[in-house]
Amino acid sequence: MPEDDDRERACDRRAVLKAGGAGATMLGIMGYGPEAVAAAGDADRSARSSSAESVEDSESTLASDSGLDGLLERNRIWSSLLPEGYFEDVQESQAPTAVSMCCSDSRVSQEGMFLAPLEAAYLFKPSNIGNKVTTTVDGERVVDGSFLYALENLGVSPAVVVGHTGCGAITAAYEIATGTDVEAPPGISQELEPLVEIVEEALARDAIDTAAEESAVINQLVEYNVDAQIEFLRESEEVADETELYGFVYDFQRAYSDVAGRTVVVNIDGETDPAALRETVPENYEPFVESLLR
């Protein structure tokens, strides 16, 4: 019945709101304006009463979020909140606005940081540990196929590389580069190898303040790695010269500013000087430009 459907959607909205600011943001993303978000938290008493058990079930599942039940409940809520016609324009094809190579770290919201869910197919989003744009084929370092697919087959530009503060892959690479014996399965070691080379290069060039606390050293190396990935793309014959290249660091540790979750601009088409970068971005986004290296 329509009333039951409306009641269930209200329950879903209230369950999402239990996530706090992130939940309210998600409702906004999914097409609910401020009034609807407020209504989700202050529905009429009769609707609350009749659906209390359902709300408690949803909240309990989201809170525990264990195993298959948690995954299915989150998808049920996601699909129930999607606006009508959300996928209408992308049924047969995709034309992403950007491609983003991001670290696989669970703390990094690859779609959320750019509000990609506002529209279906906004972002093409390969990821791996250490946000590497490279892979090795027959002993040669080439552009990662998932990343290149967006450039070559979909004609996407800009191409974005996103590192993040506190990166575990960079931390492991730093430990290996400085002599720590890090035991890892072959698949992980293979993923770390190019990062170790980048870290060793950064240390050899004295590009990092190694006298700083280790967390600060890691975050400097994160930024250095983003620059190295952008530089590989700039030099690759596989990437068209007209492709716009942007390097960001997703900062949830407030290492760059007091804003957690900001994507800090550290590189645009190989330019890394903060003063020059601030001249490139609109004035109101100048605070997004920072560097730990310069």
C-alpha cells in the first residue's frame, strides 16, 4: 500500500539520519531537500509509533553491520532512497565526468568526496592500495588498465589521482625503504614494490623532512607519491596531451587544515607550487590548495 511504502521510506530516512551528519548528507545527495531531511527526524507521532519496530530493526542492523545482513540492509535502504529515474539516462551507456584513481582505504570515500552519487555515472573509479596509476606488463611499467579504460574508451578528462593522509600502503613502503622487514603475501608485495621505489626516491632527494614525527613523514610521502603518479601520466605516451591531470590528498587527519575530509589540491598538470596553483583555482577555493612539501 502507498501509505506503507511512505512509512517504510520514512523509517529508512530516520535510520540513515542515525549516522549523524554523514547520514543527513546522504539524504541530501539522494534528492531530499532540507525540509524532507528535517521531516525524517521529526515525523508525525502516529507514523513513528506504527513503524517503531521497523526503525529499530534498521538501526540495529546498521549499528552492528555484521556480515550479509548488514550489507543487504544497507543496499535495501540505498535502493529505497534513490530518486525515481536515477538511472534513466545511463541504461545503455556511460559518460563519466571524471576518472579517479583513489586508495582502497575504507576511510576514504571515493564517491563521497566529490558528491558523485548526486548523479549516476558521474565518476569512473578504479582504486588500489597506494592509489597507483601503474601496473607492470612483461616487465614494463604501464598505465593501469582500469584507469586507462576511462581515458581511452570513454574519453574522460579530467583524470584525478587521490592520495590520503595516514596511508597504510605508504607507511608499509616507508618501513621497507628504511630497513624494516615487512612480511606480506606475494600479491601485496607486488602492490607495494612501486611505492617503495617512490619512497626511496623521495628520501634520496631529501624531499622529505625525516626529522619530523613519523605521521608527518608519512603524510609528506603521500603527497610525494601523488606527484609521482601525476608525473608518470604526464610522461606516458598512452595519455593524451590534452588530458587534464589533477592531484589531491584526501585529508581526514587535518594535516593540511582544520577541515576534515577536504580534498587538498597539490598538483595540476605537473604544477606543484602552491602559489601558482592558487592562481589557477577560483578565489573561493584557494584554501583547498596546500602542500606539506613546499
